[in-house]
Amino acid sequence: MRKPTLATQILAINALLILATGAAAIAAARLSLDDVGGLRQAFVLVAGIFAAVLVNGIVLRRRFAPLDKLIDVMERIDLASPGQRADLPEADSEDVIRLVQAFNRMLTRLEDERTRTAAAVIQGQESERARVARDLHDECNQALTAVLLRLEAHVHSAPPALREELRETKAVAATAMEELLRLARELRPAALDDHGLEAALRNQLERFSAQTEVPAVLRCYDPLVNLADHEQTVVYRVVQESLSNITRHAHASNVVVEVGLDHGRPIVRVVDDGDGFATGEASDGIGLVGMRERARLAGGRVQVTSAEGQGTTVELRLDHDLWLASERAAA
């Protein structure tokens, strides 16, 4: 059973008090309902009671209206879209204003804590990726290299009946080494650290085309040379996740990655001509949530535009003003 609102409860209590007061007044005055004068007085008293209840209800509704608006804002708040706040009401009650201010302060604390927690998680993920990539490259790759060298040495000295089998084993080991190197590059791209963002993106698209046989083109309209390391990582990971989604779901025949500036701010688009999907159908997918979270930590946002049969566009915008950064560096 749904409980009545606070305003309804207060109005009911006030109405009962008013009715009780009116009944007491009638009893005290010993109004006679047998004559016209008594009836008129009783009618005026009843009308006054109903008028008092009505005015009381109107006043309570106006007083509680700011609270109703605050509840509506609370129900709409989504921490994945930060920056939403409740407007300060034009209320006569200082308590309502304090409540709204406290709620906005609580949202700020929650967003800050969520940002710190998500940043720690993502930084931990990147650190772990880098460690695993180093282990794969340094430990496993060296061990497989030693296996290949020993197999090569045994091929020449082995009986003819075993040589073909050893060559097959060597081919399997070489394939495993290539797979390990590929995994290491995906976990932490060396090109991003050694040659910069553009080279890392080109290398990523080349690998994507080689694996999927889907043509992928990188169009760099403006160099993103002043991005911080974590911002470059965000751009790389968003493109990586977009390409992974294209591989799994899109069935695309062409992919274009565009990098440039929009009024001094970095913008990256990943466009495919694949199957697409209805708006909102995959908005809560793990990959899209991860992209949005990474973008938010870099002060940006990710927007996905798609329609069935019309492909998909993933757009990353960063709030970092590269034009101002380059001007400051030049000064």
C-alpha cells in the first residue's frame, strides 16, 4: 500500500484540527439549528472551516513544491553524466534552501569520489597491462626464442625421419611467438611510448586491416602533439575498443579514423559502414561504458551515433584546448 505524501499527512492533520475546533465552537455556542439564524451561523461556520482547509492546502502545496522539484532532480541524476545539479528554489524556507545546497554538495563529493576511484582503477589496469606486456615480451618471448634456436640446431643433426616433425614444431613455436608479441602490443603499445599517438594509431589500423581484411584509413587533419600521456592513452584505448566492436559486431567493409581539432579542442571519430544498431540498444554495453569512463577522466566525452543499416560513428571530444597550450608553450 502506497503511503501518503508528507504534505497530504500534514494537510489531513490540520483539517482534523480545524474540524475539531469548529465542532468545539458549535458546542460552546450551543447554536440552534431550528431557526433560520442558527442555520445561517452554522453554514457560515462550516464554510469558514472548508475555506481554512482549502487555504491550508494551497499554502502547503506551495511550500512543498521545491521539495517535489528536488525529488524529480534526484530521480533524474546519473553519475555517469556529471555536472547535473538542483536549482536553488525561490523558497521562503531557509531549511529547503539548505537541503538543496546540501544535496548539491553531496553530488559534488560523489562525483569527485567516483572520479578518483575510476582513475585509480584505470591507472591500475594500465600499470598491470604494462607489466604483463613486459613479462610476455621479456620472459615468454625469450623462452620461445631459445626453443626455436634449439629446434633449429636439432633439425640439422636429427635423423631424416624426425626433421619434418621438428620443422612443424618450430613453425608452431614461431606462431606462438608472434601471438605473444601481438598480445604484448595490444596490452601496451610500444609505438605510443616510442613514436607518439599518430604512429601508434597507424600501427593499430594496419594490424586491424591485416587481421580482418577490412580497409582502415587514418586521417590526421591536425597533429595532437600537446596531449598529456593519459589523454593519449584515452584516445588510443577508445579507438582500440571501437575497432574491437567493429570486428565483433559491425560486419563493416570500410573504416575511417579521423583526428583533428574543433575550435582548438581535440576530436577523434571512428566511422564504419557496418550494420549499425538502434539508438540506445547498446548504450550500456561494457565497452561503451569503459570508453565513456576513460573519456570523462580525461575531461572529455564519448558520443555514439548509429542506426540500423547505416553504420556507426564513435566520437571522442576532449576539453583540453591544444591551441591555447601551444600558445603558452610558444610564449
